[in-house]
Amino acid sequence: MSKRDYYEVLGVTRGAPEAEIKKAYRRLAMKFHPDRNPGDKSAENKFKEAKEAYEVLTDAHKRAAYDQFGHAGVDASAAAGARGGGFNPADAFGDIFGDMFGDIFGGGRRGSRGQRVYRGADLRYPLELDLEQAVFGDSVTLRVPTLVRCEACNGSGARKGSQPQTCPTCAGQGQVRMQQGFFSLQQTCPRCHGSGTVISEPCSRCHGEGRVEESRKLSVKIPPGVDSGDRIRLAGEGEAGPQAGPAGDLYVEIHVRAHAIFTRDGADLLCAVPVSLMTAALGGEVEVPTLGGKVVLKIPSETQSGRILRLRGKGVKPVRGGGTGDLLCRIEVETPVNLNREQKDLLRQLDVSLRSGGAQHSPRHLSWLEGVKRFFSHART
């Protein structure tokens, strides 16, 4: 008999993530498990079918082969033979809860004697930088409060001269199994909490934890071009794992402080450049700052307020590669203030001259008036 499509068996799409596949399998396993359907051969077959689909689709290599070649790409019978050749509903049902607990608690791996070794927690450190530090890179020293391995017991948690003993409850496995009929539930040992060992003589410094609190100094190299939201991962610089477990990682999260002059937009920098009314009208040159020093910006004649002038290559070279950005200068035309009587008279004469010349000297004003007229004509209709 030809086999059904594994995705169809579990009721998921081909692109379904592993978590969705696990969820679908648990639902079917609960529904068709032989212990809940005694004597129902159809339910048992559906249970076997769901388990086979689950084992293939949660194995990355098998799933890739199945997606490319179908059932011919996987050999479920060989996998079954490797487990002893028989179908054991109790083992299959135990897998459901094993996966469930692993998803929830995670973080552990098996040690050489079967006990679970727990990895230390990852840490997050928010680091504020000036814009110059973010653009050009820097080396900074951090002081990070964390849990480090206890030197007195070398992380074992046992007093010097003694050793942790094999847990008598789980025989060093770190887990205990409870079985009732077809049901077989595996859970973390309540006595050793999954470590597989118990400490009868705890270390006086760490009190059996294997870790102590300490503030560590770390030197971190900030690569040029980082921006707010970027993270730098320092492998193994997080919390030490309990009872000599491996350390987690430290993630340095970058936050760039607001700058007095520049605003960053990806690879570009933006700044406002105030110019006088005369310079905007007649054209000229003004000095503008960049992160590399002052440069001269040419202002074309008849420049309007809000115009953007670009200085190429004066921005930021992004940390992930790509060309250096530009400096975008937004022109802000300043209205003269604190005028004396003579200056006001000169401006009035200029205004009269502009009005009587017949030429259009205010292009924005004309388009604005046209927009106002259209607005009121639509409002009346």
C-alpha cells in the first residue's frame, strides 16, 4: 500500500516550522494512542503513521531528502530497526513529553555519565556610544556583574577534597521514568535536579552552586560603522553554568546617543545648515562640519529653504559592508533679526522693487496661492 504524504498525515503545510510539526504530532498522538483506544487497530495504525511522519519531518536531513525525493528519499524501516525492530507505544508516548519538556526548559545536554549538564544564561549589556565612536570604532571597557565559576571548588560545588556523589534516586541519569501500562513519562530527577549527582559536602564559598557573583572587566572592540540596535556577541562571556556547566554568551547591545549636529540615516548623515538671506539669494560658500573636519559647501544662487545639498562620501561606512554614505545638508534660510531703521528701510525698498519689477520672485508663494484657491473651490462644491 502506498504511503500517505507525511505533511498530509500531520495536517501541516510543507513550509511548516518544527514547532508546528511537533504540536500537530502531539495532538494526533493523544487522540490515537493505543492506550486510549484499546483494541482499535485503525487508531494504532494512525498512531504509527503519525509517529513515522514526525520522525522524518523533525530531522533536518531526512526532511530535506523527503522534500526532494518523497518516500524514496527516506528509509523509515531502517530507522525502526536501529531502535530494536519493534513498535513500542510506551516509548513513542514518552517521546511526546520528552520533546514537550525539552521545548519548555531547554538549555541542557547530556554529560558523560548521562546526567544533564546545564549551560549558563546569556547576558545582555546595553552600551551607549557617541556617534563618533560608532562611526570610527573604538575599544571600551565594560564592568559586567555576572556569575563565574567558583575557584575554590573548580565549579563542582563540592568542598575541596571531596567529590559529588552519584544520585541514588536516578542512578546518575538526571532523569527518572514513571511507567503505568503503556504510559511512560520521563521527568527531571527531583533530588539532583537533572545533574545526576548530589553534593553531601558543599563548598563553603559557593554553597554547592559551583558559581559565585563577581563583577568582571571586559575589553570590547567596537567595529566601525555600528548603529543603534546592532549586537556584538562575546562567546562564553555570559554566566557560568551550574556545577561546571559551560558558560553562556554576552550580547552587547549598541545604543548611539543623539548628536548635537548630525542625525544618522543608515549610511548617510543629515545636518541643518543655516545661511543668510543674501547668501541664499545670491549664492556663496559656507563652512560646514563633518566627522572628519570642516569642508566648504557651495550654495547656489536662489536657494530655497529646505533644499538638500549633498556632500558625497562624508557619511558612514556601514559595518556590514557597502559604500560610504553622504552628508546631506538641509539649507535653512535665516530671516534677519534686530534690524535698525536704516536696514528696515533698505528691505522695504527691496520689497517695492521686487513687487514692481513684473518678474515672479516668489515661486513657492504663487503655487501656494493656487493650492488655496483649489481648496476653497472644492469646499464650496
